[in-house]
Amino acid sequence: MKKLTGIILVAALVGLAISTLYISLGLSQNLTGSVRVKRSPVITAIELFSDDNGGTTTPTNELTPIDEMTIRITVNFQDPGYIYSVKVIIYHNFVGISAPDNASHHVTIFWSSVTGTWTLSAGGSTTWAIDTANSYVPTGQISGTDYIFVVFTPGKITRYSSTGNWVIYANVTDRDNPSVLYGENSLTGLNCRYYLEMSVDAASFDFGSVPPGAANISLYSPRCINVTVISNYWWFLQFNATGWYNASNPSQLVVDFTQFNSLLADDDPNPTERTETGLSPIWIRPTDSIWNYLSPTPEAGTIIRLYLFVTLPSDIPYGTYVTTLTITTGMSQPPP
Ligand SMILES: [Ca+2]
Ligand SMILES: [Ca+2]
Ligand SMILES: [Ca+2]
């Protein structure tokens, strides 16, 4: 038993010696390392022009909704290279550069050398657009200065600014290592022009037959008038009418709206709610009948359902009367 233990011990020591010998021999191999230190491309200028189709005759500091415009990006490759991608982010500084894309405040335009195509992301907007035929990225090797042209159309609700809130950011990458070899720059302090559309789905309205002295009688036809407004800023809706005129003698003013409250506008079918929902009813007079501080609209517009109500003097003669209602919209100040 003792002898066997000795043999095992000797075998273990031999094994240990072989293993030690193996480690001390070692193996090695030399590799040649290299890194090329390359200068990133530099964006030396970003310019905005109101020209269509890549033109550069009319510089501007103002985005214009629904008008094609051109951005020119000047890029410099001090060490020769190829453009891998171009990213342009057009954003309102109220939301910042990393906000999600949306039609009013943030849009991303991207060109990829892999696909050779442009994409524009504007949060589902149907009015922002990129003119791919006239946008241009040099695809050959660049050595020195070259130009990128981004031809685009700002959407209808691109938020109005007269205080330079808009920024155009550009990022150009080098194919040699796009994730670290890139240049970026921003054109700040841009405005955006006011944009406004209005449509009214009625050309006339009628209260039907009403007795003298009646109060707050609803429209007979149509039941309500839809006013659709698209506005890229706060807006107002104003109503003007001077009075009821004799239909058979249209120069004869019978009910003067400065003297008698006769025509009431509201945005719901109840003119006398204890607590108003939405907009408050207003008497229509020759001036100052206005709903102010209405919110900037979605791209498809905001629809105001206009309900009209008539109230008549108890001594109004029987007959037919006519009026002209003028509906006006325009830019308003933000709510106070
Ligand atoms: Ca233009
Ligand atoms: Ca009401
Ligand atoms: Ca109301």
C-alpha cells in the first residue's frame, strides 16, 4: 500500500515537471499595427434660400410654409473621402434637436449612400416634402470643398416664429468611418412665416319663419356652419354684421345690431348654458365680435362648428329681412 502511494506521487511529480516545461517554452507572434489618423469632414456653411429646385439666388432667414426652398451645405474634406450619409434636422428650439419628428416643430431629412435615396420624416405630415430630383449629394471622392443641396417644402403648420426660433442642423459622415469621422454644424436664428387657410361650408343661412319677440331661435338651414382653419400660430375668428335689412328694400336698416342684440354666435347648440363649454357665445355686431387666442391647428385644420341664434324685437314688422355676415380669421397673440 505504501509502495503504491509512492508510485502515484512520483507520477504526479513527473506530470508537474512536464507541465512546467511546457509553460516555460511559450509561444509568441508579432503583429504589425497601424492606424490612419484622418481629419473629419468639416461643414463650413449652411445657407437657406427661397429658391426652388436648388437655386441659390435669394438667401433668406425665414422658412416659408408651402413654398419650395433650398438648403446649401458647404462641406470640406481636407483628407480625401466619400460622403456616407447626410442628415438634416430642421427644428424649433422650443422642443430641441432630440424631440420626435412632428409636422409643427421637428423634421428629419436623411440621405444614405447605401440606398442612394432621400427620406423625410415629419411625424406623418402630408405637407412637408423633399424634392428628390433636385436635391444633390456628391458621390465621387471629395478633396477640398464641395456642396450638398437639400430642396424641400416646409409643411403648412411649421410653427410661426418672428423671433428666430428655428434651427437647421446638418451632419455629414465620411465613408471611411461614419460613426466617428463626421462634421456637424447648425444655422440658427431662423424665422417662419405665418400660414393661414380658412374654408366655410355654407354660402348662406336661414332661420326660417319666426314671430316678433322670439329669443335665441336656432338656425333652420343649415343647422350649423363648419368653419375650418389651418393656422401655424395662435389665431382669431371674428364675425361682423350690421343689422337686419328689409329684403324688399335692402338699403332700409330695420334692426341695427349696434342698438339691439339680435344675432348670437356659439360653438355648441345651446346658447344659454349655465357653464359654457368651449367658446363662449358672442353677440354679432359691426365690430369686436371675436373669438381670440385659438390654438395653433393640426395639419388637417381645426373645425369650428358655428351655431347661430336669432332674437327679434317685439315690434319688428312682419316681413323678410336679410343680413350679410362676414367671417374673418387671422393671426392672434398667444393667450395673455
Ligand atoms: Ca421658393
Ligand atoms: Ca353654448
Ligand atoms: Ca360654447
